[in-house]
Amino acid sequence: MSDLPGSISINEEGPREGFQIESVPVSAANKLRLIDALGHTGVPSIQVCSFVSPQLVPGWADADEVMRLLVPQAGVRYTGLWFNQRGLDRALQFKDKLQLRGCIHVAASDAFCESNLNRTRAENLLAMRHQTKAHIDAGVVVNKVSVMAAFGCNFSGDVAPAVTLSAIEDALKIAQEHEAHIEELALADTMGWSNPRLTHELVCEVRNRWPEKSIRLHLHDTRGLGIANAFTALQLGVELYDTTVGGLGGCPFAKHEGAPGNIATEELVLLAEECGVDTGIDIDAIIAAGHLAESLIGRKLPSAVLRGGSLKSFRKPL
């Protein structure tokens, strides 16, 4: 395991990813309770909300209220998610609290693009051109490309790495047209299709094609292979990950009701630190935040570490 990085950076997406899919509404006050608890765990970044249509994602109809009431904690970056001009305009109202960063969103599956964004591939590329210009005009840096369904799709099946690379190329052309410098390529296993072999293959192909860019993984644990995929990525030296506390969330447009969400933050923290990789996150604090999340949504979350706990207390001398 000599290729493991010395440290990794975890972006906590539990609030945004998690509350978008819950069938029972979670109040703004309770969303803020979880965001505040997460801010005390050592996570460097929290994606706190979605500025999206309340008709399509009612779980985030109160995004503006949450942002108005949010009290930022020192040393924590707060981000939001949006896909169009209206979402950007809403996010700009909170630029004093949010770290605003433009992202060019593409999909490696045309069918998922239509399900998730209600756009064909061509329509989405046109929308991303408009959105990239809007970001730059608003003074928002565009430095990230995100590929949804990068490993496979519940609608259209397996996605070959070449298709994902083509989607990245589409996005980089848009960036070049607007003189935007892309630093980060995010690969999202939106519907949990990846496995260690495919993770290894795609990460290596992306890195070989664009060695100067950082790779971020957004791994869903739909079929229980999420943490195995993360371990493969760690062995390849990948340093950037999206996770959700407790394994909150899931994509509401993925044709797979009841599936787990992202890999659980505390599971990745445990894996990394047991392998000697620093995360900067207090594992017992993140476990406590996971239990709080369970109490707020009224159900058990899929994280095994929430059940088993950390190893710290067992290692303390008597």
C-alpha cells in the first residue's frame, strides 16, 4: 500500500444529498442542527443545500431559508448545488456564506441526463455553455467538471470508459471556449455500478489522459461496493472524495427506490485512518452526527460504522 496518499480531503454532502430524497419532510431547523453538528467534526467542506426546483426536489424547497439562518463556522467551506440560471441567482444571494464555484455538469448516459436534468445531451451542452458564461459574468470561478453516471446507468446499462472520457472532452471544450481553467474532474457513480476493477480502469484512463488535473470520486453504495471502490481509489492515490454522513441520500431520478446513498463519511474515515491516511475528521464526532441524522429522519441509516462504532475506545489502555 505504498501508493496511498498521506491525507485525503472529504467533502461532506449529507445535508444536500440526504434531505433531497427523504419521504418525510425535514424542517429547516433540523437541517441546520445536522449542518452545525457536521461543522464540529473536522470536515473541511459541507454541501449544505440544493438550489433546485421545489416541484422536482421538494426536500430542498426551503434552501433559501436554511441559508438565511445558517451561521458559518470558521474553517469550514459551505457549498450549494444548482443546474441553471435561477439556481445560480439564488446562490449568489448567499455569497457571503457560500464558497461559490462553477461546475460544468455532463452525463455519460444520455438517458440519465434526460431523467435527471430533463435535457437531451445536446440540450445540456448548450445549457452548460450558457451557465459557464453566466458564472464568469457573475465573477464565479469555473474550475470543475462533473460527470454523472460515469460508471454505469440504471436506464442504459454499462458505460464504457471511452464514453465517460468523451463526456469529459465535451465539458473541457466548453471550458476552453470560455477560457475557464479546469482543475478538477469529478467522476460520479450515481447509481452504484462501479466495482474495484472498473474504478481502477476509469481512474487510470482519466489520469493518463489528463495527468495535470485532480480526480474526485462521488461513489454511491447502491450495491455495497462503494467502500471497496474507495479503497481501490486510495491505492491509486486519489485524494478527493464526496461522502454523506451515515450514508444519507440517493438520487431521486435514478430509477432505484430505497437504494443507499453515497459511501458513509465515517466508513471512509475509518478505512483511511486504519490505512494510515489522515482525514482531519474526528471519527467519534462524525459517528455522533450520523446518529443525529438518524433521529432527524426517523430511520436507521446503512452505515456499518454507526452500528459498530470506532476502534478508538477499544484501543485505549485500561
